[in-house]
Amino acid sequence: AQSVTQPDIHITVSEGASLELRCNYSYGATPYLFWYVQSPGQGLQLLLKYFSGDTLVQGIKGFEAEFKRSQSSFNLRKPSVHWSDAAEYFCAVGVGDDKIIFGKGTRLHILP
Amino acid sequence: NAGVTQTPKFQVLKTGQSMTLQCAQDMNHNSMYWYRQDPGMGLRLIYYSASEGTTDKGEVPNGYNVSRLNKREFSLRLESAAPSQTSVYFCASSARTGEDEQFFGPGTRLTVL
């Protein structure tokens, strides 16, 4: 069955430090992969997506993600976080003509 | 261009009451979705509509019904609300299912007493 796993429920980093949020998926075919961000009290906003081609994808707000087929992973990275990056981050997998499956999310906390 | 709009923003119901959550999009998208978000559970798909005139069950459809009124509007109805349906509900739309970015509304916070 298709699934998305975000192993870290909470992550805390200092402002200015680098960030990596992990995402692993289970899907038989080549997936469509997404990262969304949710600020408190808001809906979700797309950060970036991977469909095909270059496995390193650039997104908004300085985020990037790398698709690694051999590891079934799509980890999100940012070289230097800002206090405004504190939010909840969701990895998602598009399963063809059907629907998108979301992970349970990782809440990012930023220390000043 | 408002994107995806949802009404109401907040609602409190008593057990057994009914209500309809409204959702509309102005992006001419084919696909629309209803999710619920609960702490630690992420987003769970309730129902979706891949195109006007079609609806399908998602992961957690029990206790809900939907109507794809036209291409713009997709409503979610709770016929007899239960405390387990206390949640934040999000509507989303996309050009196509499974492949395209989903655009989300601001959510409806529902409390069932």
C-alpha cells in the first residue's frame, strides 16, 4: 500500500543553522512528490514538487529537496533557517490518477 | 482571484446536529478534495471529486456526505455530528488528481459538543 513516513514529529534548530526534514515513501511506480508548509492557523502552501528530471528540486523560500529513488526518500533542506520558517511541514506523494497521500507532518521550532 | 474559499471559519455544533461546509474555487480546477486535520494525524482525505459529477471516498468517509454542485463548488455535509468529528476541515483543489499541486482553503474549525 502507498504510504508516506515523516519520522520526526518535532525538530528544533537554531536560527541560522541548516535544516533537513526527512520523508520516506512507499509507492510502486515513479511518484509525484511534494512538500507543503502550514503556518499556524493557515492552510497548506506548496514549497516544491518533483515529477521527473533533475532529482534536486528548488522551491520557494530558499528550500530544496532531493529525490533518491534507491532510498525512497525526498528530504527537504534549507542552508540557513529564519525564525519565520517555524511551521509544520508535510511531505506528500501523488499516486497517479487517484489522490495525494500526506505524511503526518514535522513541526519545526526555531531557537533565537 | 480568491483561490479556494471556505465557509464558515468556525462552527460549534451539538451532538446530532447537521451542517454543511461550503467550498468554492475560482481557478477552473477539475479536482476538489475535503480533508480533516487532527493533532498527530496529519491530513486525512474524507472525499474527493476528480471532475464535475463524480465523487469518491477517501480514507475516512464515514459520517460525511459530499456534493459536487458544479465545477466551482464542493460541499461537505455532516448529517448527525459526533464529538469524534471535532477537527479542522480543509478544502483543496487541483487541476488534476494525483499529479498537480493542490491549493488549500483557510480551513473550518469545527467543535462538536
